[in-house]
Amino acid sequence: MSGLPSGVSQPRVSVVMANHNGAAHLAAAIRSVLTQTLSDLELIVADDASTDDSLSLIRRMAADDPRIVPLASDTNGGPGAARNRALERAQGDWIAVIDSDDLFHPRRLERLIAVAKEGGHALVADDLIFFTTETATPPQRLLQQAHLDSPANVSLAGLLDDDFAGARNHLGYVKPVIRRQALGVLRYRTDLRVGEDFDLLLRLAAAGQPLTVLPEAWYLYRRHAASISHRLGAEDAAAMLRAMQDFRRNAEPLPAKTAALLDRRITRMTHMAREAAVLDDMKSLRPARLASHLARRPAATLGAARKAAASVPGKLRRQAEDTPSNLLILAPDATPPGLPASWRILRLPSGGVLSSDARAELTAATADRTATIHSYGDIGPDALGFVPEPARLDRYPAAPAPGPLVHVRTTAYKRPEMLRRALTGLQAQTIADWVCDVYDDDPDRSGEAVVRELADPRIRYSANAPQRRASRNLDRCFTRFNPHGAAYFCVVEDDNQLLPGFMEENIRLCEEKGVHIVLRNQFIEHQAGTAASRLSDHGLLEGKLPQGICPPETLHLSVMADMGVSNGGLFWSRHAISDLEIGVDCSATFQEYLRTIAIAEPVYVALEPLAVWAENGDNTVRDFGETAGWLRRELELKRSVQVLQRHIWKNSPRQVRQSFLQGTSLRYPTEKRATGLVKSFCRLRVGDALPTRSVLRLLFRGALIRLAGRPMRNLDRFLADRRVSRRGRVLEALP
């Protein structure tokens, strides 16, 4: 009697998934099965008494897709027991297994079953791509070192051999598709929580069902802190040894070579089990038992000690710096209008066929959670299937020619009404030829409804996944990447505004004055976001910079007295040579300091205020997941500014430094210029610009900042990068 849901026909494939407390990655694993190009399947999810939200998640997804079959259990029996329950329920002609934290490429089942049918194979497995989203890791495949160019049939002896295709044998990790008729009554051992896949492969091979291994990689194998397959405790090692010994006793008379390989593996596993027992006692600090191990089994004890010592650097090694980076995936034959020099670029080959190494490289690069990932042009479903989290991908179609005149980049976070105001300000511009990308950092996607209500095809919405926080979200708005082929660019944060003539007047100045960057004055909105908000009667730049063309060296010196440019006041051309994307982690406030000295060409300072800057810094504290206290953040900011000011002063021409206090290139009051010099210890003699008491007070404050504050991480690297031209690293996806 069929156990299929009403209206569901006999599936061709039964996909078996065991799960225990895997809610963090479970939905992605399920979606990777449901989006297979071979859709004639059922997915049986056997939950192993999870205590997290797994079971309710499975049931919610099953309500939307009848191909999902939830199986619940009140007791935790391990992965073997959970899979066995699913196998008893399976209806398909083929069985495929996936762990609840792994991913299938969309074409995996179609490809493996086609090969199995064509060759008459009962078990077909592919290569695995290892990935993690927890740290940046190099590309890695299971068969990376193997010399395998075509499908290989692996007998029982081949499974037991130490080598496979000229490399170390790791076939115990593969996840084959199995003809259900070949599986018969065989099931997983329920006493194994590690190694249960390999044990079943051995018993299938002994029953006359060899394994066919493809050199292609279609399975994405996730490694993370909660994984159990790469952590072997004493109990797991002992269970694996028992299973191998049982297999030896129950096997039919074996050929001499196969028997020798099996005996050698049992000997090695015996030693491994002893080492695992010693390691457990080391971790539990049991000196008496360790002494006993040393007396009875010195080799195993010394081996365990070496392994423990070797693992210490791995635990203590410094994590990859959490520095934002950008990865651009280029579709075949796509050439975007602007390629940022500092970006990594992955070029997909013509025809879209990726080698296994290229697949692993694409997976590793896109799994890095410190990277912002972009695709340009149609990269195709095959390449997209090797991206572990496609929701993180900023996708841009190939830009039509000619592109829009202005590309506006807008950041948003939990301020839908202010976002609406900012976007309607765009719609009121005297120039209509623009396109706007809204980057919403709100996990609840509050900005999406605003964009949908405006129904303006020029406004595109994308939700950040994962959150980028304020500084990273803002910094990527200054990228040189030009996906739409625009001529000009600007940034509008959701709490700021552009007045109607902003675009038109800035473009006019670029064309008439021959500059590629305009620094536009902005009104100040006091108490922004409240009923008491009001606009100032003057702009941010008044009393600071004179109107006209400002050399970059003069603009840099403004940091000695103030914070330099304001993000919302910048307007730039595609021909600008300055790289305005900072590319290192820091607060959104300090970004503006760094962006000032990132400007490497003359800018036009326009004092007519045609934009509005919101004075609500106290309400924007999401900088980059910062959890440090206020005092520590302030000390880091002030110490970083101090280091930056000293750098600017040191690298300014001598005549510029001599005229800094009294010169007319800046409009800052003399006392404000002198204050910056003294606090940063750049120049202590400021004449009568400051009274002696003020100088002493500033020196004291500067010394405290220097003593107690630490400059932001990577500041030295940023300053070094600004002294030399940077070149991006191109990752070719060709063999």
C-alpha cells in the first residue's frame, strides 16, 4: 500500500535527510533539493528529536510543497537510525542522501542518475566541494589531489585501499545515489554516528554492488563548529572499529589482497581508537589514566600527544582579518563599464562550463561572509548553483548602452518614512535620467514596502543578506563598479535628502569647471526624525572651505581642523580617478575622514546648499556590529583621527604647512586649525592662536588619547595603500 500523499505520483528519487538541531542551515539544504532540475522526487526529512526549531520549520515548508515528508521522533537515535526510518518510508526507484547542513547543486540528481542509467550502475557518487561561512578558506575538494578524468568503478578492494586515483583515499565521505533495488534490506548501523556512510558502502560492495565515482563536483559539503563528521571522539572511534571487525567476521571468504587490505585497515583503526581514548583523557585532565595509557600503549599515547600539540596552533592562530572585500562574478563575454582596482574578479568561461577546480574556487570565494558579492550579466544557473548563499548576491544585468545619466546609491535601515522622503526627493529632481539602488540592511525588509508603493521602475530594491551594518553598507555605495553604465554617481542615506537641482547643478559644474568630483554644501536638519526637526539657515561647508576648485592637498588639510567631506555632499563622474571606497572596517564617522584623504584630484566646492544632512548621529550606532562601550569607541575614533592627522601633516608640502595657520585656502578659524595641530602633536608652537592654558589642556587631552586609545585596525594598511597604486587580484575560473 502506497504511503504517498494524495495527488502525488510515484517519485523517481527519494532524497533522505537526517536532522538533529540543524535549524540554522536546514532551510537552505531543503531548498537545494526542491530546486533540482529533476523534480520527480520526494524529500523525507527524519528529525532526530531536535530541541530547536527544526521540526516546525520542516512542517512549515512541507505545507508549501507536498514533496516534503516530515518524520518526527521522540528519541535521539543518531543519523543512522534517522536515515533508516526515512528509508522504510521511501517510494522512489533511487535513493539519495544529503546531510541537513549541506547543499545539492540544482543539476546533481539529473546528472548522477543519467550516468547511472547510461552505464547500468547501481551506485554513483560525485566529488564534494568543502566550504564554510565561518572563516575565509581556500578552495578544497574531496578528490582535489586525485588523477581522475573519467568515471571510475571502485570495488571492495578499492574502497579499502589507502590510495584512490593516485591520492589518499577519502571515499568514505561521498554521498552516492543508490538504486533502491540494489540497496534491498541493507540499512545503516545505528551504533555509528561517524563513518556510517562508509560502512554501508563496504557492505554494498561486498554484496556485488561496486561504487562508480565521477570526477565532477556537484555536492557542497558544509563545515562548521557544530559538524560531527570531522570530530572523532573515543566512543565514535571504538564504534567504527567494532563495525569494521564485524564486517571482517561476517564477510564471505575474500581474495587474499582484499583480506590483507581489510586487516591493515583494522590495525590502523585499532591504533586510531587508542589515540582517541588518550585524547579524551587529555581533554578531561585524567593524569592517572594517562599514566596507564603511557605504560600500556606508549605509541598511541605519544601519537595522541603529537596530535594535541599540532592542534594548538590551529586553535590559537589568528582568524582571517574581518576586512570587507568585494568579489565580482563576470558572466561570459560581459565587460562592465567600470572595474574597481581593488576588487577580486572571477571570470566565468565561455559556454559557462566550470571545471571542478573552478567550482570549488567559486564556492570558497562566495562563502566568505566578509565579502560583498556581485554578479554582472547572466552568470547562468549552473554557476549560481555553486554559490552557497545566493541571497547575498547583488545581481546586475548587463547594462544597456547608453546607461542612465546618474546612478544613486541609497542605504536604508528601519526608517521607512525617512526612506520614502529620500526617494521622493529623487523623483523631484530636475533631471529624470537616473537609476537608484536601495540597499536595505533591515532583516525585516522594512524598505521593501516603500519601494513597492512608489512603483518607480528607476528604483531597485535589494535586501542585504547577511547584514552589512552601517559602515559596510555605506562604503559599498562608493564603489567604482559601474553596473548600469552611468555617467555620474551620488549617495543618499535614508535620513538625508536631495533638493531638486542637486543633480543638474552638479553636472553643470563638472562640465563647466572640468572637474570630476563636486563637494556640495548641505543644510543641516536638526533633531532629524522628530516632530521638532528644523533646517539650519546655513550649510555644513560655510566657514570651512571657499567656493571654487580645491586641490586635494588643501582638502586633506581640512582634516586637521574638522572631519572633511560629508558623504551626502559628494557627486562624482565615472572619469574620477579617486577610489572613494575605503575597503577597511571602521565606523561610519571615521569613513568620512578617510574618504577625504582618498580624494586624489581637484574637487569643486559648491557652497549653494542643495542637499540636507541629518543631525542624528546618536541614533545611528550600528557601525559594524560594534559591541564595545561608548568610551572605548570614542577613544579609538579620537586616536585614529590623531594618527591620520599626523600622517596628513607629515605628507603635506613644506610651504603648505608653513601657511596652514594664516593661509586663505581654508576658511576655518585660526584657533580651530591650531587646536588640531596641538591635539595631534603635529605642531606645538601656534603663536597667539591659542592661549597657553588652552595649549596645555589640549596637550594633556592629546596625551591621554595617545595613551589610552588604540587606532583602528588596518589604518596603517589603508595609509600605505594610498601611497601606492593598488591592483586587483583576478581569479580565473579556467583550468
